[in-house]
Amino acid sequence: MIATLLVGSVFVGTLVFSLALWGFFLSLGLRWAKAKSVSVIRIAVVTLLVPVLDLLITAVSHAVLSDEALGVLIAIRLVVTFVIPCMIIGMIFHLSLLRSLQAWLVALVSQLLIMLLVFLVVRPFLVETFAIPTNSMAPTILGQHWQGTCAKCGSPAFCSPSLDFAGSPQMICSRFHVSQPQNIDRRVYQGDRIVAAKFLRPDRWDIVIFRFPENPSVLFAKRLVGLPGETIEIRDGCVLANGRKLTPPPSVQGIEYLSEVENYHGTVWGSADHPAKLGNDEYFVLGDFSAQARDSRLWERGAAGHSPYAVPASNMVGVVTNIYWPNSRWIAFR
């Protein structure tokens, strides 16, 4: 939870700083527009009212309109961005539309500075948000998915949408049982959005974001199970490090990792025949939905100078601390 508090502090601190900076540049703009009814309280009211209305109108428009109404959504976005701030400034400070526009244009400088702060400091070194497209980490983190009921225990189960409607797909439930339920809700539910902290050192069992060794332009999210210098083997569903059986944390009790993959004819790294020997700067990662995860076990080509199954330390991007959306899925991992 300490990591979650630190990540929250970064977001809150950035928000407070951006509001303060916007208020400061608004005061400069009001001076340029020769506004007479200027006070700290009025500046604070405008500084808070503009983003609140922005969020409210944007949320309502997305809730009411579908994604197909792209033109209407763009028009609403333009109104929220340009028209509403000028109207509020004019009403609070008794300015004409032209004078309000003058003040608002100066206030825009603060948004440019905040963008530089986010893209040059916050995202590269502190925290970044990601959308998850796949279900290799289900049920812990979900991509776009179908829902069902586990045939073994009755818990909610999940799988990726499939074009094959004839059969019953494999699903994994919240207790990590893999089954083929018959009662599947084939509506496509949206995936989770997560936060990763880039200032944290990755530990065993963390969910990490990393650049895929075969294609560094692609980011993966997987569970870190093997640490530098260890030899990793998967046996009877469990992970062994240097011959010692590892005990998963309570959040993933019952998880089973596969050392044999159906219909796969390549090398399965971490199996009894091909244990994964990690170098001093290498990690071994697995997906929670082991039957449908493309993880260290199945990679065919590694980063330059590294084994196929290894994630070099230099490829590590961050440690996942939270699912922040949808709010029904909110959880803190660290």
C-alpha cells in the first residue's frame, strides 16, 4: 500500500501544481485583459470550476453518446476546451468575450508547461498508465473479455472474445480454475486500465511492464517469478527457483503454471528438459492464465546477448501498483 500512496501522491501533486500554475497564468492574462474585479477568491473559483465542468460534460457526453458519434464528441470537446472557459472567465470577471479570450490564451501557457512536465518527468521516471489488450494475466488483470461462470466452482470466469462461436472456449475464474463453461456472456467487456510505478524495484510475484525482448516496441504485462542468477523450473504446476519450491502470495494462491503446452511443438523454457538459467541481469516472467499466455516459456528469440526466455533488466519499464478503471475492478497490488 505504500507504493499506492506514493503513486497517488504523484497524481495529486501533479494535479495541485497544474491548478496552481493555471491560476497564476490566468492572473497574468487578466492583467493583460485589464480586468478590474480580480481577487484570489475569484481566480480560485474559475480555476476549480473550469476543470469540474470539463470533466462533467465530457463524462455525460461519453455516457449518452456512442463512439460512432465521433463528430458530435469532437464538437463537444471543442466547446468544452475553448468556449466554456471563456464564458466562465467573462461571467466571473465581467469581461467581454474578446477580453475573456485574451485572459484564457495566457492561461493556456500553463497547460503547455504541464504537458512538458508530464512527458519529460512524470511518464519517463515516475508513473504511467496503460490499457491492457489481452487476457494472459486474467483473472488478475483483464483485457477485452467475455464473462461466464466457472464449471468447477461457480465463480466468475473470463476469456478473450473469439470468432469461433461453435465451441465453448477455455476460461479462467477468479480462483484460477480453468474450465469450459457453457453459459457464456458473449458481450465484449472492456479491459482494465492500470498504473505502473517506474521508481520501484521489481520483486518476485510483482506484475511488471516490460519491453518484449523479441520486439522492444511492444509492451507486455506479466508476473515476475524468476530473479537474476536463478535457475527456474516449472513442475506439477509450481515454480521452482534453484530447486526450491516457491510459495505464491495469498492473492494468487491456487494458480497453476504449465510446463507442457497443448499443440505447441517448440521449446518450452522452464520445463524439466529445458530449465531457464538466468544471468545476473535477467528475469523470468509468466502469465496468470498459463494455458493462454505467451510468456517466457514460449519465446523463441531473445534480446541481443540474452537467452530467449529472459527479460533483461534494461527492458523493465515499471511495476504495476493498481487497477484504476473500471472502478468496480479497483485494486492495489503494492
